[in-house]
Amino acid sequence: MKLKELLHGLDVLELHADEALDITGVQYDSRQVTPGDLFVAISGFQTDGHKYIPKAMENGASCVVCEKKPEAGIAYVLVSDARAALAALGANWFGHPADDLCVVGITGTNGKTTSTYLLKHVLEKTCGAKVGLIGTIQNMIGDEVLHTERTTPESFELQKLFADMRDAGCTHVIMEVSSHALVLHRADQIHFNAAVFTNLTEDHLDFHKTMDAYCDAKAMLFRRCETGAVNVDDAYAKRIMEQAECRLLTYSAQGNHAALTAEHIGLFPDRVEFDAAYEGERASVTLGIPGIFSVYNALGVIAAALALDIPLAKIADALRTAQSVKGRVEVVPTPGKDYTVLIDYSHTPDSLENILRAVRGFCAGRIIAVFGCGGDRDPYKRPVMGKIAAELADLAIVTSDNPRTEDPYKILRQILAGMQDTETPYEVIESRVSAIFRAMELAQKDDVIVLCGKGHETYQEIGHEKHHLDEREVVASYLEAKA
């Protein structure tokens, strides 16, 4: 592709290169550069890509996109924001694939992953569509599963993924859109047919610093979509809607004024039931995932499907056959035992409270919560989560999550600061495997053990390394040892 074509739509401050230059590829990692590539120097949080321009040139880069002028003799394109430029380059390189797809983005602190899978199922059942999925657990092209490292891929990889989905015959794409992705331009160059705001609770404040800034990052999605479905029961809904530049479709499960409402809600150990009411229509909805948050997830999915002109009755029929998602209120087999083990990706204060309250709704015995907090992440939520576990569980076992580069015992002490004024018994066991074993050792008839935080993850991140740890295997190994 000619450099001129590749630069179409970019905000170029200065061009010091031949527009007729043939570009053979685009790279933002100097180690991946091959002769003829365009190298994009990104100013990162841990290192500055401009430092690697000499390495990129040594590897054969023909031109550099940068925010700072390189040394003399190097062909370059000067831009104000290299991350935004990378997104535009990706869209140009792959032929703007998102324009050929119906794209729905789901954002919020909790509920994104489950909602994407539910909506994928609804579209497949109601439209016979081949649907791409982009999210935390995995990416999918129809039924094909692709590994993923982050909720929203870097912009260039994201554009490639859209192109792969388009070329494979996908008509729709459902994607989780993180606040990081919006701020860091990963989700640029995408027109969203619909978007969903699930909720906003404390998370990622190490990056955003304040809840208002976190909310404003989410609100960016509603300035680039046609219809925005908003949960008006959330405290930040008003701020989201004030910044929206799209048609709004509101939903509520608390009787607040909204276009779509859930009425006659029934919560059961294995499902939720409610009547969905929208513009004079009603449909009975049953979803086989317990907890009030499942009602909200279902409402968000219904709202998104309505925005795509799918009839309410068909949406409700499709939700009846939807399955739970790995690591989201997932029941782990415990043959021969009279207690239950659940795995849930509850790693924020709100998600921890949600899962424990949901379990309380059907637990006939005690709730045993096994939880921790991730290292190198927002430290302010640690005592908050300790307090929540102490208030809502009957027994808490505090352990490590992904300590990363932090001292795990420091994290544990910060969690315990929120548990000091409680009568709820708790134990501290740093080893996550030992903590799970201890919970199973203590479990009695009708108890529910909730393994909080890891969800779909099959590793534990210690230092800069990921060590294999699948909680399903841990539970199975305990049962095998006892047998």
C-alpha cells in the first residue's frame, strides 16, 4: 500500500517522506519490523517507543510515524497522537472492515462478558447470524475460539480481527469496550450500531484517578454509536446520558421511569424470571443464571437487540435457551458432596457484593467466600472488599488473587483493614490452592463456597510470570485426594 493511502484521514502535522513510498506492513513493536514496514512510535506508560526508532530502522523500516522528530535522515510522519494514528492506520490497512459489520459495544464495570455471550446467542437464534465476539475470556469468529490477552485488543490487532470476521462471513460483532480502550484510542475508527452501559462501580482508579473521569471514559462510547442502551438504575446513568450524542433506550429493574422495564421479578437458585415491558408489549423472560444482576444483564441484551429491530417476543424466546458463561456464577462439579462450589469473576467491590447477595438468595447453609485482590491495581478497593465479604459471608478466607509485582502479604493486610470490626469469622491463607482446600475442608451440608476473583482465568500472575492455576482442577484434586 502506498504511504499516501495509508495516511488517509490522519491528522498529520508534518510529512517528511515520499507519499508514493510502498509500505509492506505496519508495526509498533520495533522487534517485529521487517524491511519496508512503517513503524509507529508510541509513548507508552512503561517505555517510550521513540527510543526504539533506531532499532526499527536497523530492521528495515522505511518510514516512522512519531510524535517527536527523529534524527536527520529518517523519513517520518509527525502526528500529535500516535495511538490515534495507529487506529487510523489499522482501519486504512484492512479496508475499514467494521463498516461492513453490525457492531454492538458493551461497556461498564460489571456484566460486560456475560452480556456479550447472551447477545451473541440471541442474534444467532433470532437472525441466524454468524457473530464475532471480542472480550475478556476469548475472542470468537462464529464457533471458532481465539485466545486473547486483554479485554479490548490494541487498535491495529482489533482492525485485523474485524477483517478476519468480515472475511469469515460474520454479519455482526459484539464486543466488550473497556474504559482503557476508549481513552487509549483502541476503539477508534469503529462505528457502533448500538452500545450498552451496564453499570459503574469503583475500579481502575489507578488509571482514571477519579470516578467521574472513569465515567467520562465510558461515556465516549455513546458519542460514536447510533443507539445507546443505558441502565438508569445506576448512579452514573445521568452523567452518561448527558454526554451521549445518540438515541437513548433506557432500562430499569427498580421501577424507575424507563423505556424497557423488568416487572414481577422472580429469583431462584438456578434462574431468574421476569416480565419485560416495552412500548406496550410484554414478554415473559427466563434466564438460567441466578441473581438480580442476571436480570440487569438480560435487560441490557434485550435493549441492544431491540435497537437492532429484533422483536421482543423473539428475544425472550432466545434467552430461554442461553447458557451461563465460564467463570460467571459457574457451578463446579463436586460429585458425592452435599455442598456447592461456585467460581465467579467477582474482583471489584460491586461484583463481590452482587455475587454474595445473589448466593444469599438461594443458599440453605453458610456462604464461604474465598477472595483476594489483584496487585498493581487500585489499592483503595481492598479494605472495601474485605468489609463486604465480612458483612455478606458467613465465613471468609482471605487469600491471594494475582499479586503481580506487589508483596502479597501487603495486599492481605490492606484487605484485613476492612474486616477488623466484624464478628464474621475469617482466616488468612496466602496460598490460593491451600485456601480453596481449607474452604472445602470446612464446608458442611448445604453450604456454598464462592471462589471469587479468578473466574475464567487459568493462571495466577506472580511477579511478571503467569503460573498455571485452574480452580476447577484445584477442586477436583481435593476431591480426588479425599477419595
